[in-house]
Amino acid sequence: MNELVKQQWLIPFLPLVAAAVQSLLPRKARKLSAGICLTAMGASCVLALRAFVGTLGHHEAERAVWNFVWFDYGTTRLQLGFILDPMTAAMALMVTFVGFWIFVNATGYMSDDENFTRFFCFLSLFAAAMLGLVVANNLLMLFMCWELVGLCSYLLIGFWYFKPSAATAMKKAFITTRIGDVGFFLGILMLSWQAGTLNLYDGGNGALEQAGKLAGLHGWFGWSMATTIAVLLFIGAMGKSAQFPLHVWLPDAMEGPTPVSALIHAATMVAAGVFMVGRMFALFTAGGSAEHPTFAMDMVLWVGCFTALFSATIAVGQFDIKRALAYSTCSQLGFMMMALGAGGLVPGQFHLLTHAFFKALLFLGSGCVIIGTHHEQDMRKMGGLRKYMPITFWCYLIGMLALAGVPPFAGFFSKDEVLLVTFQRSKVAWGLATFAAFLTAFYMTRQMFMVFAGKWRGGHHEPHEVRWNMWLPIAVLSVFAIGLGFFGGKYEHYLGVHEEELHGKSLVMGLSVAVGAAGILLGWLMYGRKTMAHAEEPDPLEVKLGALFTCLNRKWYVDEFYDATIIRATMLLGEFWRVFDNRVIDGILHGIAWTAWGVSQVVRWVGDEFVINGGFDAGCEGVRLTGREFAKLQTGRIQGYLRILCLGAVILLVIWYLK
Amino acid sequence: MSGAYAQIFRALSSEISLAVVAMGVLTLDLVVGRKRDLGARRQLVGAVTLIGLALAAVPLVWQVGLTNVPLMGETLAVNPLTVIFKFVLIVLTALTVLISVDHDIGTHVGEYFAMLLFGAIGMLLLVGSEELLTIFVALELTSISLFVLTAFHKNSLRSQEAALKYFLFGAISSAFLLFGLSYIYGLTGATHLRDIGTALAGKGTNPLLAVGLLCVLVGLGFKVAMVPFHLWAPDAYEGAPTPVTAFIATGSKVASFFVLVKVLMIGFAGAAGSAYWGAFSSGWAMVLGITAAASMLLGNCAAIVQTNVKRLLAYSSIAHAGYILIGLVAATSTGATAVLFYVIVYALTNLGAFGVVAALSARAGGGDLEHFNGMAKRAPFLSLLMLVFILSLAGVPPLGGFFGKFYLFAAAVERDAQNFGLLWLVVLGILMSAVSLYYYLILLKHFYVMPAKDETRIATPGHVNMALAICAVGVIILGVFPEPIVALLKTLVIGL
């Protein structure tokens, strides 16, 4: 393991090299570009697998780190480092493996796009940044990669930048996550200040290893220092993992190409917030206990719980296939956060892994649907696809069952553990989450029936099955969506966390299965018994719920609320500053600029016009006329030069003596 | 006796092999070159020159293990620092050769490459010598080769003009230098830097020393192009064939700054004085503080109004001499480390920038800013490299130029940190860096934003692209991961 950790840097490095090479490729080199991208990702996947195997033999929570000095100045020493522990290895393996298959799918999804090479260049860069984030043993490096994945997300959401909605969505995503990043950055600064290092583990001196000490110091609002820092870090995680109230960017991010939604906005980047909270778990828990959790833990629990329920309700009212999935992602990220907040590191991280597989599967499946139906995203204009796209249908069905939490699919096991650990901490949170699970099963059933059942409502173009490079990835991911759940117990053991026996196991599991079944049943009752006949037909739920459904469909008007408050206030403030800028600042700046311009003109006049142009350029003109004049001017100019040289020396000598 | 010769051979093996190759290159061009066309001649002679440079780098490998071997009565020294800088200089010369092969240098191909090699020999000697007369001879060898090289565009009046100016300016500066050296010898009775250091230790300032030292600073100030001894630079840079400009701006600067550091830190450590704000005291640090400020001000302001790219880069290099001098003004080992690190970064960056100009200006019809309009479309690869070089010059992270400046400024802040004595220089440096962004970005605007009149692609030869890409990679690596080389330089500087 100590040897393996020294090679961790290769895992992000290979995609980085691929991105660099791809950036130089001409537009026509499509196959080469995709080939480089896939080769690098495949090789990283092999490396990640090797690292994973290397961690398997160890039963205790063992980690190896490798820190090195980036640069050193005086007493300031900036270090970077890599880490290899079970959580890292599992995450890296997931990212490379899922990423690889998403890349394969993207070769099909993007096959008609003229900027194919640019797309794969961004994807490679994203993979490099994401893997860098995973293997970093240093908060500074983690933060750099964190910002880089944000940048890639921005670039890829706006990949079709000529669409106004995409251009707006990319800005929204960037700015919203940036709000969270301010908190994150403050947290990093405070940690650096308090712990004196940003290395997470460093043989006892790392920031996380000092969590106990930090818990003893006073921070803000009567919290301990550890809690203060943890809260600030969590604000960053809220932005990245789209937790309420910073969740608004994620659904809009679906403007990007679907493989991007699958990779960045379902499986990996949005999970980075959850991963980071897991990574910094020692800070979150420091100073608290199971009976008296820290404020940071409570915050994680309740923000997660609320997001899980809130987003699930919105998902119920969506018609766009990808937006429904996006809200479902928000909701599932809420589940993960909730588990972490309840103290369940293992369930949170395990749900992250299983979710990555089945949510990537669902997104890729929706991509297949979109391609198969000639770029249709409105579920009302679909229907009957089971007949036209059988492979996609079966894979999607597996993904849907996994997400709905039907045993024995992967989602059942991980969600069950999440609910179980929440049950220990708070019955209220558990109740809300169970209701969210019911909604999950319901909206997925609704989606299945709307898309795949009934008859085709989309007009003349008949849908068709997609090519192999698009369905093969979802078929592979389906296998994991079925089988991964059985490794839950093993995963706990693998992470080396020994959690005490939890009570209420059968109750939680029974209820979880029951609400899943109830959701599916209700979905069938409303959407399955009688499928939609026309695209214009109102949604059965709309008929039942009326205004409430509109409310859900408009996402509880959060965007409108932000528009009316924060955005308007910002605009007004911006207007004020614009006027201030024009009147006051510009006046000052212009003054400075004119002074600088004047100085440069004087310098030019003295240095260039007088000495050089006066001598040299005019001299050159003269040269063309007569050689004699050339000689004359030449002598004069050189004298001028040398005069200044001697004058300079004398002035310096005078200064020397004066002092 | 034979032992002494063996010693000389050991210390000078690189220089000796370069001299042999230079002669060989002359003969080769004379015997087989004349029958071929110019392009083929340049390639043939250039290739032999490159092989010669590679051979000259080999002895450096033997010298790696040696620490501070004084040779010939301490006239020449071999230590890890000289090995590093000789290697850097050989690399810079090789890169210059690579960009020269593609450049029209007239019919005297053999002479051109031989002069390059002679110049390189002078620079290697400068790095190795620790005695004033040897330094003077090496300086002259470098300068005279560069004068000749500057005049190599035989049909261009500008080139002749520039060479003559450069020569006359250089001659006067040499006179100053020699005059100063004679005073110093008279004062201390020594010409070896370490002996001078011992002789001056503990003595107060002396009027004779002031004159001598100032004259030495004039001589070396000419080489590094600091204000007010910079006047030759814009003309010589503009008039010389561009690869030669690159060589003057990089190889010569690296060697000159190295020798400046060595002379001042070893020979005149006691006569530093100070340039603390409000507490000036006479000495070379004070003089350099003033010239640094003047160089930054004049270089940056004058660069703004330039329309010729080479002239613009010339003023920018005057400004950079100002930044580098800040490190010397600090007069600490940290400062010296920063100076040495910066000159390496600076040399790679400027060689690359001048190399791009050399490769493109001949094909774009001229060297004015307008000629580079829309280059990003016409020559995307070289434009990308130019972006890297210019951003590094402007000091944008994570490129080498940023960390170079960071170390320089930090060294100055660290010195007399309680009273912020040198903060004024740092503040000025940062302000002037902001000014420099203006003209650097204008340059890039011509490359990337302004539309070209003629959109035909410009194809550049592979070896030029390779040479420039090496520079760019070097600049990026030194920026992303400066620590190993800085740490190495630091330990070596302390042992100097």
C-alpha cells in the first residue's frame, strides 16, 4: 500500500495528458480523440483497480499517504499529497469505471456533433480533475480540483453555447456553486490558520488528526472551532451537491449533453460534496457523541433530509425526462447527506456508490431515449417505447427498480441502510425520508409508464433502437445496478468501520419495502391502468391535485423567489455600483491613466523622439539621401547615447557621495 | 606541469570542445558548404553545431560530483552551480541554433554559427571565472561575438547601425569596467574575488572604492541593460537578426547576471550599503536599488508606446532587468537564489518569445504589431506558445514568470522585514507589473483578437516548433513545480 500510494498521481495524470493532447488535435480527428480519451480512462481504471485490490487485504481502516513539498518560502511551506485508503480506492474505481462506460456512450450520443473533439477534451479534463479530487490528501489540492470540476461542469453544460437556455444554465450553475465555494474557501482558510497545515493526514500532524484539538477551541456562535470549520466546509458541499437552498442549478444543468448529465450531474461531480463531507468526517463529528451530535452533524442531517423530500415532490410534477431525473438526483444526494449527518459514514458512502451506477444508467438510458426519439425530451410526447427500444427498456427498468428501492436491486440495500441509520438518530427525519422514498418509487413508475407504456404519441417519426455503443454501457451498468447491493455488508467491513448493532432493523426494512411497493402500485393505478392517449391530455395527477400540481411543476417557485429577491437586489446593487463606477471610480482612473499616458509620452519623447527617432529614424531617412549625412547624424546620435551613459554614472556617483 | 594542464583541461573541457567545434564548423562550411544552396548549408552546419554543443555538455556530467574545485590558482572554479549554469547556457545556445537554421542569415553561414559558439564560450568562461581579469576577457569575448552577430544582416542598414551602436556603447562600457578594475586592484592588491572580499572586509567606504565599484557596475550594467546603461538595447534588439536578439536577450543576460551576483556577493559583500526607504546608505545595493526602480519605470512605460514587437520586447527586457535587480538589492542568499531562478525562467521565456517572432515575422511580412494580427488562425501552435511566453513574462500563475517574480519580491520583503525597508521597490515592481500587463495583452490582442488581412496558414519547420515547445514546457514546469530547482539553487548559493 505504501508503494501503491506513490503511484496514485498517475490516476488523474493520464486523463490530464489525454486532455492536453486532445486540445491540440484538429476538429477532424474524431476517432483519434475518442480513442485517446477512452485509452486514458481505461488505463486509469486499471490503475484504480490495482489500488483497490491493494487495499482489500487490510481489515483495519488503514491508509497510506504520500506528501511532498510543492514550494517552500521562508516559513511558509505548501505541501500537496496523495492518499490511498479504502474509501478513496472505491471512489476512484467507481469514477473511472462508470466514467469509462459513459465515455463509450458519449461516442454514440455525440456522433453527429461537429465539436466532437472539444467535447472529449473537456470530458478528459473533467475526469482528471475529479480523480485528482478523490486522491488528494490535501485540502488545497482538493479545492483546486473542486474548482476545476466546477469549471468543466460550466464548460460542458454550456457545450451548446449557442442555445440561450444553455448559456443561462451554465452561468447559473457556475454562480450558484460559487456561493457555496465562498463558504468552502473560508473553511479552508480557517483550517489552515488553526491547524497550520492543509494536509489531511500527515503522520499525526495532519488537519484531520488535529480534529480533537480543534474541537476544544472556541469558534463562531458558541460552536467549537471544529464545528465552525465543518459548517463552512458543508456550505461548499451544499453548492456542489445541490442541497437546498443551493439546489436550483442542477435541474437547469440538464441543458448539457446527456452523457455530461450522467457523468457530472449524476454520478461523480455532484457526489463530490458528499465525498468531501465523508473525507472530512472527523471534523464534523469532533466534539460530539451519538447522544449529543455537533451542530455540523445536525445541519448535514436536516439539510439532507429536507432536500430529499423537497426534491422528490418536485420530481413528481416534471414532464421533461431529464429534469425529473435531475430532481431525483438532488433527492438522492439528500439521502446521502442525511445518512452522513446521522453519523452513518458507511451508508452514506455506500449509497453514493450504488447511486452512481444506477443513476448513470438512468441518465444514459434517457440519452438513448432522446436519441431514439429524435431529440424529444417531453415525456408526454413519448410512449410505447418498449416496443421500439427493447434493450433500453429492460436496462431502464432495472435502473428504475434500483432507484425505487425494490429488493434485490442495489438501491434497496443502500437506501435501507440510510434509513436505518437515520432511524437511530431521529424518528422525524426517518419518517420524512421514508415518505420521500415512497415518492421516489411513485415518480419513477410514472416515468416508466409515460415513456415506455401505451402507444407512441410523438408524431410521424417512429422511434428506433440505438446503436451498440450506446446500449452496451447501460447494459454493463445494469449488471452492477442489480448486483452491487449484496456487497453492502462487505463494504462496511472493507472501510474498517465497526458500527454497533442497530435496532429496528426489521421495522425499517419492512416499511421501506412497503412504501416502495405502495409507490409503484399508486403509479400503476394512476398511469399504468390507462395510459395517455394524446400528448395534450392533462396529467392524471394534475386532475387530482389541481393547483398543488402546478406548484410542483413550477418547483415550488424557488427560482421565481430568487429572481424577485436575491437577483433583483443584486441587480439594483450592481446598478448602483455601475453609476458609482462611472462617476467616481472612472474619474479617478482616468486621472491616473492620463498621468501615466503623459509620463509615457514624455519618456517616448525624451527616449525615442529625441534620442532615437531624432537620431536614428531621421538618420535612416538621411541615409537614403547621402552617406555623408548618415555619418554626421550617426556621430551625433552616438554622442547622445554615450553622454547619457556618462551622465548616469556621474549622477550615481554624486548620490553615492551625498549619502 | 602535466598535472596543471590536466586540471585546466578538466575545468575547461566544455569550452575547449566548443572552440574545436567552432573551428570545425568554419572549415566544414568552407570545404563542403559553398556548393550547396543556403538552406541546406544552414541545416548541415547547424546540425554539426548542435552535435558539438551536445558533446560540450558531456564533460559537465563528469563535473557534477565535484564541489568547489578551485583551479589555476582560484581563477576558475568548478562547482555544482557553475555546472548548472553552463548546462543552461549550452541548452540556450542549442535552442538558438535551432531557431537560426530557419532564419536568413546571409551567405556567411559557417561564420555565423562559429560566432555563436565563440559567444557561448565567453559565457561559459564568465560563469566559471572567479578572477577579475578573466571575467573581463570572457566578457569581451562574449560582447565582441555578439557585436559581429548583430551585424549579420549584411544588406540591412538597420543591422549595421545596431551593431555599430552596440559596439561603441560596449567599448565605452568596457573602458569604464577596466578603469574600475584598475582602481579596485590598486585598492586591494588583488584580482581574485575572494581575496578582494577578504581585503575589503571590515573596512569602511572609501572614495576610491566608490569610483571603482561604480565603474564596474557601469560595465556590467551595460551587459544586463539596466537604466541608464540600456540605450543600446532597443536599437540592437530591433536591428539584429532575431535569433541573435534572442541570444543577446537570454544567454548573455544569464551569464551577465550570474557574474554580477558573483562579483557583488563574493567580492564586495561588505560594500553593499542599503536601499532601505528613508535610510539609504552608500553601496552597491543603493545604486542597484535606484537603477532597478528606474529600469522598471522606464522599461514598462516606454514599452507601452512601441509598435515594433522586438522593440517592445526590448523595453520589456529592460523592465525585467529592473525586477531581477530587486533580488540583488536584497543582498541575501534568498535574494541571490531568486535572481538565479528568475534568470533561468526569464531566459527560457524570452528565447521562446523572440523565437516565435523570428519564425513568424519573416513569413508575415514584418515585425510590427500589425503584422501579427490574427496569428492565432494563421499559426495556431506558435500563437499558443506565444500566449504561454507572454503570460509568463506578465507574471501570470501558474507559469514560471509568476513564481520567479514571487521569489524576487518575497526576498526583498523578507530583508529588513521589521521596517519594510525594501517594500517601496516591491510596491513599485507590482505596480509596474500591472502596467506591463497592458502592453503584453495588446501584443496578445494582435495575435488572438484582431483580424488578419491575409488568412493563409503559416507553416513553420518542425525543428523550430520543437525548440519553442521545449521552452514553453520548461516555462510551465518551472511554474508548476519550482520547488526542486529553487531548493537546489538555494543550497548551492549558500555554499558559494
